[in-house]
Amino acid sequence: MASTLRCDLAILGGGLAGGLIALAVAARRPAATIRLVEANDTLGGNHVWSFFGADVSRAHRPILERLVAYAWPGYDVRFPRHRRSLSEPYYSITSERFDAVLRASLPAGTVMTGRRVLAASTTAAVLADGDRIEASGVIDARGAGSAGGDLSLLDLAWQKFVGRELTLAEPHGLGRPVVMDATVPQLDGYRFVYTLPFGSRTAFVEDTYYSTAPDLDASALDARIDGYAAGQGWEVTARGRREAAALPVALGGDFEAYWRAGGRRIAKAGIRAGLFHPTTGYSLPDAVRTAALVAGASDWSGAGLHDLLHDHARRAWDDRGFYRLLDRMLFRAAEPAERYRVLERFYRLNPALIGRFYAARSTLLDKARILSGRPPVPLARAIRAIPSASPSRTLVAASAS
């Protein structure tokens, strides 16, 4: 028999954005009743989320501290003409730990997995089994690809990858992540390999591409990962978790149309709200900021949450025009096989500037420094890439399995 569940806050989607909101709210307002609704049987899906220390402010770090599965004091990058070690701390969260921590931390009855949402409004959600949730306010954090989110309203390129966890016969010798190894053959745009040392004989290796299309030949990338491992002198004895995805890289688009497509008056969070770094596609720093914002809000009505999160996402979109400009230059001024030169030059800059860039907090001086000097792309093409491009109307998939 169908029932009605009442709460102060209903969060639709138990991925990164929704889960962090629930965690932050429960910590700051333990008397509040929350419903975290996820269609799958586990929270967080199948992901490894990583972030730099500078991505998250000191005030917001408590939201993440129990979730971190791996931490390193710095990271390396490799390019054909430049190698560098940076001392910025680097962290990774696995979806398995995410699921376990949220279940252990949230009050009984909060987590509702295996429950699909059929319809939602500002104050209610109807589930596929007939149950109804009524709340002071609803936040939709189900991602861009579900129930109305329309990425075709944005002008996008893609950071796409396949990642495999490899168990090795002997220690790999890595003491820190290699965030970009662009010494590999340049295929399908800017290609690099990303490696996280999870243990002395375990490495998570991603074959990554900055490409104009989100499609992936996963079997081909699996073979390239094996080839990369062999090139490092590693003998693979087992293959564990596998992740494949395409993250949006924003070149332009109609923010307001995108927001409305996900539900005109419903509060939104995460990718569904347009909250991701325009150049990297990473959404964790924005997810943490959104979680803190909601936890500290005084008005959890449907209308209040909508206005709070719409205005927050709108400001972020407006503030990040510089990154979308750089993306247009990268994808429309640089030859695909030469895109690595843009990143190679970037990684010669001041480490603090690099940290602020990834945190989407570049200063005016940072922006001037990034654009100064002779660009590593043809000047005429760079100038033509400056105007904002019209939105692509081609519907594309945001992930691959």
C-alpha cells in the first residue's frame, strides 16, 4: 500500500552532489529530517573522485574528511618537453567509501536506495512504487542525463576516459599521482594518462582525452591502458574496478534554458545545475560549496531553495566566462594533435596560480598571466575563437559504460 513520507528536505539523487548535501545538513542541523532518494542500490555509483587541496576551503573540509580514501602530499605531470612535481596535496574518494560513510553517518530512514522518482515538484516527489514524499523543499541532484536535464543546450566539448584498477606483480615505484602524462601518442584530441597509486602494487590508470565528441571505444582504451602499463615495465596480475565516463567541458551555451530544462522552478544541484568546472568537468569543489550553502540556509521552502541555488549557479556561470574562453581557444584554435602544448605551457606557471585555476578562483592577474606571451596556438585562430559560440543542438550522452 502506498504511503506518504514527510520531511524537511528531500534530495533526489544520491550521487556526489546530493550525498554531500545530505552529509552537510545532517552534521549542521541534526534535528532536520532528510530523505536522500537514489534509483540505484548504492550511493555514488561507480566513481573515483579526486581533488586538489586548494579546491576546498578550510571551512568546508570537514564535509569531506571522512570520505577521503587516499591522500598524497603532491603530484607529478609529464609532457614531451617538460616534467614537474608540484607540492599541492591531492586526494581521492571512492564511491564504495562514499556509500559506506553516508549510510553510517545519516540518521536511520534518510537513505532510500533502489527508489526511482517518477515526478517531482518544488515540495514533493512521487516514486515508482507509488509512495509520495512531501517536504518543505526539494532539491533535484539526479545529474544532467535523467528526467529532463538537457546538455544539448550548452556548447560542449568533453573530457572522456576509461579507468582501470590494476594489480601488479611488483611494486610500481610511484610515490604520488601522475595527474597528466602527455608523453603518450596524441589521439582523438589532447590525450594523457592519469595514474593514482592506491597501494605499492595497485594503480588506478585512466586513459583520458580532451575531445569534441563524447563517444568511447572502451575496449580500445582498455588495450591502451594495458599497453601503457607494459611500457612502464609493469606486469599486470589482475584487473579490478573499471570506470568509463565523459565529463562536459563548457565552451558556451544558454544557462537559463539549461536550468529550466531540468525543472523550471525546482532547486537543482550538481551537473544538473550547471555546477562544474568549465575546463576540467570536475564537479566536486562545487558540490562541497553547494552542500555548505544549503546546510547554512534559513529558508528550505521549495521557492527559497530554488532561488538560492539558481542564483548561486548563475553567479558561478557568469564568473567563469574566462575558462570558457580558454576552452574555445583549446578546441577551436589548436590542432587536435597540438593541444598538449597548451597544457605544457600552463604547467610552467606559478603553482599557486595553477591551484587557483583548478579551484575556479583565478584572479585578474592570474588571467593576464595565462594569456600573456606568445600563445601555443595560431594567433589568427585564437582571435576567431574568442566570440562565444552558439549552443550545440545535438543531444549527446554524458557517460559511457
